Amino acid sequence: MPKKGCGNAGNVYICVVMAGVYVHIPFCASRCSYCDFFSTLRLADAGTPYVEAVVAEARLRRSELHGEPVKTLYLGGGTPSQLPMPLLARLVEGLLEAVDLSGIEEFTIEANPDDVTPDWCAALPSLGVNRVSMGVQSFEDSILRFVGRRHTARQAVEAVDNLRHAGISNISIDLIFGLPGQTVASWTDSVNQAIALAPQHISAYGLTYEEGTRLWRQRERGEVVEVPEVQCIEMYRILVDELQAAGYEHYEISNFALPGYHSRHNSSYWDDTPYLGLGAAAHSYDGAVRRYNPADLQEYIDKITAGAPACEQEELTQWERYDERVMLGLRTARGVDAARLRQDFGEAAWQHFTNEARPHIAANNLRVTDDNHYILTRDGIMLSDAIIRDLLWEE
């Protein structure tokens, strides 16, 4: 696939309104054993130059927004809550100067519970933050310690209280199932403790052993035993049942929200809407071209400081875009719009999709709605990887 520097280079790109802006904050106080996201422990010496580089990149690349105001701003990481408040304020101020954020509807910052102090929470509304996503992962202190989390279950509960006291009324928490030492009973307890906190949004992911992480090495040495797949499937069933009974809408395979509180920013990824990514290792997508910044702190800072975008890009083929549409669409409760698929990718793509879908419909793993959307059934979600593979295009 061709790769080149940022800029149109004679290509014709789809000009659509960007859904939002993502900013990667790579700084962490320590690394969790399972995490393979780009992160660094260099906040003390690199925090200020990095923030200035992100602001400069926003100025360099604002033309990619086509003059349209963005609807969502998301600070992810890493651990954005590790940024000292003056640096966080400088980042937001710089973004406001560089990009039209007057139409922001959702401004999310990711946080670790132990960073969510009363003072930190009190400063958020003045910055425009109206949503906080916290990595709780588990309510078992022994498991949290084992995987290198810095907080305790009690701190997670206190963090939710601190946010609410400061007026933050849109709170999301992340959970992970299949962690070493986790049982069906202990997972059920964590889910119920999450429900008791009544956050507006809950994301829950099955643990994956990413090559090169500390947890992956522990497994390779026999120091960690994976939770059996059948047990992970049962954990997922419990998650779905308990959250739906508590009034949460299951709107994406790993995401649940009280009515009206789905993640607007993340939904843009799943419905093929363009977005702009800023910062080291951040990705962007404009409907036809994917851009990505280097996963190297110093390389990113040096390139931006030199006055040029740091990103490379790849133009997706028609069939790569078809695959993304199918893969991401089937992850959501909306499913894949067959009429739109036919319109955007042609008769051959539509015939392939509907032919491959037929046996999965017969097996009750896929259903078709009255408005011709293809949606995974409850049983189909458990087999989603295999079903999606069948529906992808093979050139």
C-alpha cells in the first residue's frame, strides 16, 4: 500500500465534516502489565515541549477540518490525568486558538482513579470538560496490584463521588474481564459494584495478551495462566445480562450506556465518520485516507518543531474501506446498512455480503431488520470474529 507524507499529493480526498479531534497524551506514572498503547514515563522533562508540539500540530493541520467546527474532543492516552493542571490548561487554550471548538458537544478526558482528586475535578468545568472516562478495570485490589494498576477499588469509588461533587454528570468507567486470577464470581461482583456506582457509561473488554507486554512475557514463562475461553464467554454473558437489566443500552460490542449517554466521539470511529488525531502515535481518517503519527516521542516533537506535519498516510482501497465498514458496523447495535453498502461499494460487494450473510442468518447469528440493517444477534456476538471474517472481501 502506498505511503507518503501528509498533504494531498495530487490525490482527491473525500471532503466531509470531521466528527471530532483526538489528542494522545502518552505520559504514564507506571506501565500496566497488559498495555501495548504508546506511552512514556518522561512527563517531567518532555511534558511542556510535547504540549506545545500538539498545539503547533493543531495549527499545521487545521485545514483538514475544512473550516467546520468539531463536535467532540477526546484526550486519551497514556494517562491524560497525569498532566499538571497548568499544562492541561495550556493544551486546551492552544487548541481553542488553533481549531474552532465552538460547537463542542462532548469533551472527554481519560483518567486514572487515583488522579481524580477533589481539586482536579473542580478545575475541569472551567476547561470545558463535560465527560470523564476512568480506567477502573476491576474492583479486586489483588488483581489491580498484580497487573500494575496504581489505584484501589476504594479510590475508584471515591473518584466517582469527587466527579459528581464537581458537577461532572457524564462518567464512563472501563472494566476488563479475563484478568489473571479472575473468576466468574469475582467478575460478577465487579460488574455489580460498577452498576452500584451508576456511571452513565461502561466499557468492558476481554483481556488480550499483546506480544511484548509484561503480561505476555509472564504467560510465556508460565507465570500466568490464561482464563479459559469458556469462562470468558460466561463473563461476557453476565456483563450483558446485568447491565441490560440495570437499564444500560448495549450499543456496541464492548460499550453500554444509559439512554442518551453513548460516547459520541467513539461512535464516530464505528460509523465511518472522519476524525483528526493529534500527538505521538495518533491516527486520523478523512473517509479515504488514514494518517498516523510516529509512535516516538522525540521524533514527533522534532518533526513538529521543524514546522512540518509528523504524519505519514495511506490511501485505502475500495475494498479496504468496504472491510472497515463491515467490521465496524457489525460491532454496533445499528449493524450494517445494506442499502448504503450497495450504494457506496457496488453490486459485487453487495452480492458478496448478502451471500456470505445467508448461512449466519439461518443459524440465527445474524438478523436483518425491517429497514435492511444486518445486525449480530446475542449468540452471534459471541462468534463475531468468525462472522466478520466471512463477510470481509477477499481480493
